[in-house]
Amino acid sequence: MVDKKLPSDPINPRVLFLKTLGAVFLAEFFVMFFMSFLPDLSLGLEAFLDAFALSVLVVPFLYFFLLQPIQKTIIDRERTETQRSELEKMDKLKGEFISIAAHELRTPVATIMGYAEILSDQEIIDTFTEQQKKDFLGTITENSERLDRIIDDILDANRIESGQRIPLYKKPLSIKALLEKANNRLSLKSNHNLILEVSPEVPERMEFDEHRIDQVIDNLLGNAIKYSPKQSPITIVVEADSHRCSVTVTDQGIGMSNEQKDRVFDKFYRADTSDTAVAGLGLGMSIVKQIIVDHGGTISIESKLGEGTSVCFTLPK
């Protein structure tokens, strides 16, 4: 669920009452002052006292039976409008997500079907070399894995939306070994210089869910690769103190504006929705955050437009 921050009450009832009463008293003071110039002072003072006694009764009446209901109506209306605006924004984001998801699902499915059709036609397949056939099978496998990741993201997002925790299966593992494995795997697929730096203080074993933390690392490194120039360095720094271990992924890519940085963990949010945007559902970072939070850790992001991004997550030791 998205937290909706409702506006605070625009008018403090007590302040309004005191200001109104003070204004009445001030007005009566001036009335008494001018009445002091009347020929018959006793009539002026008597009129002032009558007006004062009446105001003591009328002002609370006006506040409790007139001003307070009006104020409550205004506040309720502003809250309703704010809630409606938030719901409209969420509906728009979900609509965009459905459109993006349909496209993201269609692309690997179309690729798999295309290459499967080629491989199933004996006359056509005989015209290709063995290496080309292996490449076709590799493309099918790669797009099948992509399809599997998309479905996993949608299921995880549904769990988060319904208030469920992402299932975790923790066991003692080496965070260094997991990062080395991810680093080697992604180095083969990208043209970037991935640099892994592990501090000596990092423990040999920590309790975490291997699949989920690998999902976090894959997402962070994948984003760094997507949004930074080829051949540019991407550093993964692993450090530890007495209570926790931190992993920081830093790139020299396009970076983000403050608005994009503030919304990067929102569900369905994509910083770039243009036709040239990098593919993705806009779910990755929201799922990453939930995985880290469910591990008892934290995640933060620093970014500057045109200079790069640094994402740091921590896990308890």
C-alpha cells in the first residue's frame, strides 16, 4: 500500500477562537473610547457593557455552531481531493505498467517462438552451421530466463501489494563468493569494467537468502550496466563493521535528478518512459528494497545527473 500523506489542518480551532474573541474585544475597546466623548457617559458605558456581555455569548456560539462545521467541511474536502488525486496517480501508473508488462512479455515470447520455428523446420535448419544453431538455442534460453524473471517480479510485486512478506530461506553463506559469481557472470555479458573490492573485515559467513540477495545484486549491477557508457568502470565495494555488512555499487552513468532519486523505490515507477527508454517493468527497485528490509537491512541511493549513481545496501552480520 502506498502511504498517503494527508494535509494538516489549515486552521487551528483554538487559535481561530482566540483571534475572533480578541478582535471583538478590540472593537469594543474602540467603541468605548469613542463613547467616552458622548455627552452622557453613563449611556455609553452601559451600551458597552451590554455589547460585551452579548459578545461573550455570541462568539462561542458562532465558533461552535458556524465556524467549526465550516472548517471541518473544508478539511474533509481537501483530504478527499488529496486521496482522489493519489488514487488517480496510482491508476495511471498501473495502466502504464500493464502496457509495459504486455510489451515486455511479448518480446521474449516472440523471440522464443521465432527461433523455435526455425529450429523445427528441417529444410531451414540445414542451411545453418552448428555454431549458428547453438546461438539460436542460447537466445531461446536467454529469453526464457528473461520471461521467468518478469513473472517472478510480477508475483513479488503482488505479494508486496497485498502486505505479504517475500519468502526468505536463509542459511550461512559467503557474500564475497556470491558477489564474485555475479561479477564473473555479468562480465561475460557486458562491455564494462566490473571491479570488486572486499574489505578484510567482511565475515566468511553470513545468514541470508542466496537467491534473493543474488536477485538484488543482479538488479543493481544490471542497472549500472544499462545506464552507464560501455567500457566505463563499475565498482562493487564490500565493507563491514561490528554490526553489519555493506555492499555499494557505483557507476559513472547518466545519473538521476532529485525527483527521480526520491521516487526510484516506488512501485511501477520508471525514470524514463520515452520510446528510447531502457526495457523494464519499473518493479525492480521496489522489490530490491523489500528484500533488503525483510532481511533486516537498509538501502540508500546517491545520484547526480550526468555524473553517476551509487547504491548501498546493508545486511546484519
